[in-house]
Amino acid sequence: MKAVILDAASLGPDIDLAPIRQHLDTLDVHDQSTRDQAAERLAGAEVAIVNKVVLDAQTLDALPALRLICVLATGTNNIDMAAAKRLGITVKNVTAYGTASVAQHTLMLMLALATRLPLFQRDVAEGRWNQSPFFCLMGHTTLQLEGKRLVIVGQGELGSKVARLAQAFGMHVDFAARPGNEAHDSRPGLRDLAPEADVISLHCPLTEATRHLVDDALLASLKPDALLVNCARGGIIDEQAALEALRQDRLGGLGVDVLPEEPPRDGHPLLDALGEPLNLVVTPHNAWITPEARQRIVALTADNLRGWLAG
């Protein structure tokens, strides 16, 4: 059994591929591959292991030996699923590998915004503490999380983990109805919950129902010191509208780990705004990258491979 990994570097250099190797006769490992290189490198392989390399219909049609695609992620939007089904190629992904890692990152963003860390760090770097007439700086109003209300969109494994961590801080947690299904959901919709929210945290997929879920109208309904955290997908919030709300003191803080285009080769307004005195944190889609989470991807992929071979 021959398998090929097309973009192993996306898992990092410190990951052990032994759990996958033990199920195979041959494993060819490529750090990175382009869409055009995929067909050549997968020639003769029965298993393709891929994270983000696009495997379109043209590529799959050129690979008669291919029987299984293991995706090193949850999303399969880089695979032409219809073509795979037509050709009898099984596609298996991995889920819930980074729950602890992403939940931890979410709380980090929440805590950083609540304590106005970006603003106080700027003050310290610019020497304002040195010049303070007394022992501390109090130029920015912080938010004590205990007793505050957190609204979470997405009650899956990740959203539920974030809820448990927030409750350990003494927060009250509400889950919003699934966007687009409010009429058939017993939970209140986000627009109903937003006016009372102190923090909103997004843990839902990007769909037509969730694109710009947090728009200017919803932002206008928030408390002016409310915090907004997005560790889900770029585009679920209207980033430009959120940035303007932040600049106008209609939003207390904004923390995102995702942008609509990644990497943002053409830039993004939120990146430009990092030079401004705003309660803003942007991280480079790295909520999931703890070594434990990345090694878990390998373990789950090995499980997928073993199950497929047994079947």
C-alpha cells in the first residue's frame, strides 16, 4: 500500500508520522505541493494524505489507482467531493482534534481583551508607566469576567468546552440558536441575546446563514463595552463594520484568529489597524497549533487509515 502526503509541513516539523507509516508499505512525504504537482506526485498511490492542497476533478480523473483521501483537517472544501464519489474514492477527515487548544486560545483572547492588554502594553512600551504619578496605570477600564454574560454561537464540542472554561471564571453562559434555524430552535437567536451579552464568542461554520452574522446592525445592538471573539472562520463577522465600531467606542474589544483570506497576502483592514490604539488582537490562525493537537491529527488519520483497510 502506497500513500503520499502532499503538504506535511502544514503540520509542523516536530510531528511524528510513525502512527501513519505503520499501516503502509510506502509513504512519500512532501513538505508542500501545488495543485499542478499533485497529480504527478500521487501517480500510482492508493492513498492521498492532504491538508489544504486542492484535489479537483481533473486531478482525481488522472489518478486511477487512488482509492482513499485522508484529509488532515475537518474541512473538505479543497476536495472535489462529487468527483471523488463518482470515481469511488473514499474521503475521510478528522474532527475534534484541537478542542482543548482552540478553547484555550479563545479564553486567551477573551482575557486579553477584558484586561485591555493591547492598550496597556502600548502604554508601557511608550513609557507612560515610567511617567505615572503613582504606582500603576488605570487609563483603560477593564472588565471583570465573573458575573458577566457570555453568548456562544455553536454548541458543539468546542463551544461546549469554551463554556466550561468560562464558567470556571464565574461567567453566565447562553448558547444562541443555530443561525438560519431560529424558527425551529428552542434557544434564543443571537440577535435576541446580543443586547445583554458582555462577550460573544463564535464557534460555528461559515455558511450562507452565518456569513456576516455579526453585521453593523447587530454591532449597534451591543453594549458599548462588549467583547467579540472569533476563532471560527473569517467572514462570520463583518470585519470592517466591527473595526469601525471599535474605533467609535461602540465595541469594547475585538479578537480574531481568522480572516476571510488566509494567508492575507493582499493585507486586511484589521492588520492595518494593529498600529492604532485599539483593544484589538489578531492572531494568525494558530489557535489549533499546540503540539498535542497536531499530533492528534496524525493519530486520528492513522485511525481513519486503519479503519478503511479493515473495511
